[in-house]
Amino acid sequence: QQQVKQSPQSLIVQKGGISIINCAYENTAFDYFPWYQQFPGKGPALLIAIRPDVSEKKEGRFTISFNKSAKQFSLHIMDSQPGDSATYFCAAFQTGANNLFFGTGTRLTVIP
Amino acid sequence: GAGVSQSPSNKVTEKGKDVELRCDPISGHTALYWYRQRLGQGLEFLIYFQGNSAPDKSGLPSDRFSAERTGESVSTLTIQRTQQEDSAVYLCASSPPTGNEQYFGPGTRLTVT
């Protein structure tokens, strides 16, 4: 059973546009929600993370929006650049548990 | 500082052979994780080590998979009698004593022919 559901599977955005990736979860015990960026042939790199006590976190062009009641969170990439083209994974973690539960990934392509 | 390193970066093996994959975590990180990533898919948890505690092996897909860790340093993941469905990228991650952040290595791409 997929603990974290991610959409869309792929996304094409024009340079300068906004990229939006969505994730949903069921387990209300999750208390840490990171996003990872993965380039081909590389391991995932931590991009930004949020805890459920805040509704939004912004770091540069990257923003996480968190809706606790809906059990959903999303990544927004503002002013998307071709260098942002990568696969993005959302994940969820429960303190005291032993592993991250990952979404299935979104392949983002930013066209010039 | 140095990140998580893994070796080899690529491994091609024949079906039925055993393979050993290595992970060097970030110095000072007490937690170590192994994940499997099949082509085009998300990461699948395999095993977790925390200090000297007994590992959480709940994600290992079969008894052909095993892993060891020496203290808070190197870990090896061993796959015995490899099968074609074992072909994947095997990723290692480590975490500091405080915080939930996991830092990943570049992975080992395993191809079983």
C-alpha cells in the first residue's frame, strides 16, 4: 500500500513558469515531510522540508504548502529554470519510526 | 565535508551470483538506511541501523538480502543468489544523531543478467 501518493507523474513547464507537484498521505502520525531532488545518475538530495505545525515554508524559489486537515502537501517551484529539470520525490516520516515513505516521483522538464 | 559514498557505482553480475555493496556514511551520523529504487519508481525501504541497536530489517524483500554495519561506520548490503528482479539502484542514506534529515549517497546500479 502506497503510504504517500504523488502527482503528476511527469510535468513540462516553460522557463519562468511555476511548477507544482502534489502529495497526499493517510497516516496522521507523520510529522516530517521532506522533498528530494534527483538528477539522473545521482542520489536524491534534500531540497526542503516542513513539519505539520506550519502551513508554508519558503526557501528561495522553492515553497512547500501544507494542508494538515486535507493531509496534502505540495511543492511549488517559482520562476522554473531548465536547471530544475529533475525528478522530485515527496516523502513522509514519523518520529520514532525507522524509514521515510516516498512518493513515486515526478519528472519535471523545464523547456527554455 | 565528505558526503555519503557508495561502491561500486555500477555492478553487473550473472543470475545466481552473490554481490556485496558498500556504504560509507557521513562521519558522526549514527543512523544508516538502505533503499532500493527500481527504474522509474520511488524508493523502497530495505533496512535501518541506529548505533549499536538491533537493525530494523522489516523492508528486506527476501532472506537472500542481508546487511551488516560495523559500529557507526561502514555498512555492506549482500544479495545472495541474485535474480533479475534484483536489478535496481541501491541507495544508502545516513542521518545525524538529532533531526530527521537523510543524506543519500549516489547509489550502486546493479544489473543482473
